[in-house]
Amino acid sequence: MAKILAVDDEPAILALIRSALVTDRHLVTTIQDSTQVRQANLGAYDLILLDVMMPGVDGFTLCKEIRDAVDCPILFLTAKTLESDLLYGLGLGADDYIMKPFSIGALRARINAHLRRETRERRKVLYLEHVHFNLSGRELSVYGNKVPLTKSEYDICEFLARSRGQVFSKEQIYEAVFGFSGESDSSAITEHIKNIRAKLGRTDTDAIETVWGIGYKWKL
């Protein structure tokens, strides 16, 4: 299951996209007015579909504006067939094109192929609400400000964030982050979580939820 944003000025196309993708249990958000994309929480999505020819703000312009803010695949929906148009769009940072008119089967196959690739490749950044993980640099920022986490604290945050919404016990977190050769035990996770919450709390961010009797989860 993935979170997908589809932007197109044609309601019928958006309805078709939603109908096709919910079949694969994806969560689909649709936007008809392209000017509203700038206010969307783009980091929450695993894939973005942009129609090229839209009134207000066209797909090329949107891609150029948001590419640096998101690390997920961006796919264009377009009736343009000129090679120069395709190359221009890819040069702006798009990952692929889906030509109109398209079949439901082709749409599903193309999107799922990109989502599978994302699970195989280590992403460079991860955006969850206003929290930004620089995976290469192993840094966490809130509203653009770096949070001074220790290595262990960062590892716990990244582990939980990558499986946001899923609950893990202290033992599961310890094993995933430290391995069996760690020099402490799972009770250390409680203290690490306490320290993480204190540091994130200084930025008014409450990201880790305690599920009583079970463990913890990333809730943003």
C-alpha cells in the first residue's frame, strides 16, 4: 500500500486513477486545482502523478518547483508525444511518463513498478510531516532545524519512521537497531525514547507514541 497524489484538471481522469489504484489498496489523494499543490504535504506521498497541460500551473512548472522538496517518483500524465517535450520533462526531474489515453492495466503496472523500485533503492531523504531525515548524512531536522541526536537516537527514529504507524516492542527495536551483539539490553530503548522525546519536544514535535503493553510507533 502506498500513498499517491494525482493532480489533473479533468475530474473524469482523477476518478479513473482513483478507481484503478484503490484496486491495489493504495491510498489516493486527488487535486483538480493545480495551484493547491503548493499547500499540500508533499513529503507524505510515495509517488506523485502530474498532468502536464493544466490551467493555472502546468505539470512542468510544478515538477520543477517540488522536485527538490520530495524524493519520491514523479510521473507525468500527458498527451504530448514530441520527444523534445519528453526530454524536457525528464530534465526537470520527472521519473517517467504515462501517455494519454492510458489503460487501467498499464497505469497500475507502471505505478507499481516504480513503487517496487523505491523499496529496493535506499532513498536519500525521507519527509514525514515537518520532520526531514537526511538518510545519507544520518541527520534529522524539524522545520529545517537539525536536532542533535546521538547515533543510537537517530537509528531508533529512522527505524520507527520507515515503518510509520507500525508498533514495535522494545525487544524488536533493540534487535533491529543494535543487533544481538549490542552492549546493552532492550530496557535501554526506554531511556533512548525518553531522550528523543525531550529533544523533539523542544521543537513542539510529538512523533513517537507509546502503545501501552506493546511498544512504540512513529505516528507522524
